[in-house]
Amino acid sequence: MMNGFERCLPLVLAHEGGFVNHPDDPGGITNLGCTKTTWEKWIDRRCTVEEMRALTPADVAPLYREKYWEKVCADDLPTGIDYCVFDTAINSGPGRAAKFLQEAVGAKADGVIGPRTLAAVQEADPRQVIDAYSAARLAWLQELSTWKVFGNGWGRRVTDVRRSALQMLAP
């Protein structure tokens, strides 16, 4: 049986796409959602544009597991919610992803998922959490200065992640 990370990573990577170096993207050179800066920190050295172009899902998977999936305690989250939080962690950072979750379940929004947040998630209705989470994520993205450039794609992504997360709840 596939674990949560194995189920969610391909979905996230489908949204992230391949190599990008958009002049309006503050992340700069990116492949599979991984910025050059993040990759260089992970490998503990500078890398070339060619190395960035050559990244594969197998290359970024350990980084995404350790720095994003584990950082947001996704193994401890219900199916569907794990996907929403993981996708946001990669797209907007683990701290922001945690805050959206905390706000959705009425926990203190400090950006760190701990026992209180996890308890609140377990007590909440997963559908309501996914809906509130998605609404907060979209509202936050709409306030970014780059919304005019990337908003259509971000809006589709949030809608798609919400839909997929809700489908994951079905028995």
C-alpha cells in the first residue's frame, strides 16, 4: 500500500512542473518546484543551471520528504489534509502551510505544527478543514504582488488541490 508521501508527491510535482526561470518569480531558477537556492542548501554547494535542468523526481523526493513533508507532520495528518498542507509547504513554505492549518482548526497560528494543532485537526471535520484551508490559502495568494502574473495558475492549483483532497476522503 502506498504511504501518504508516495501518494502526494506526484500530485505536487504535477503542479510544480519542470524547469522555470521566469523573470517575475522571486524564487528564480526552479525545477520541480525546487528553487536553485533551496537545492544548493540541500546539496551544500553551488550548482549550475544545467544541474537544475537535470533534476528528477527521485532527486528532489528526499528533500521534499525531510524539509516539507516531515516539517509539517504530514504523516500525522488525515488523508486529504496531508496533501493540502504538503502542497502549500512546497509552494509557500512550511511555516505558511502550518499557519493555514492552524487557522482552519482554531489553533494558535504560530507556524509550527505540534501536539495541540494535531489534536485540533483530529477533532475537526476533515471536509471543513480542507475547505477553510483552501479558502485561506487562496485569499493569501491573492494578496501577493505577483498575483497578477501567476494568479490564474495559482487559483487553478488551489481549486485542484482542494478537489483532490476532498476526493481522498471518500471511502
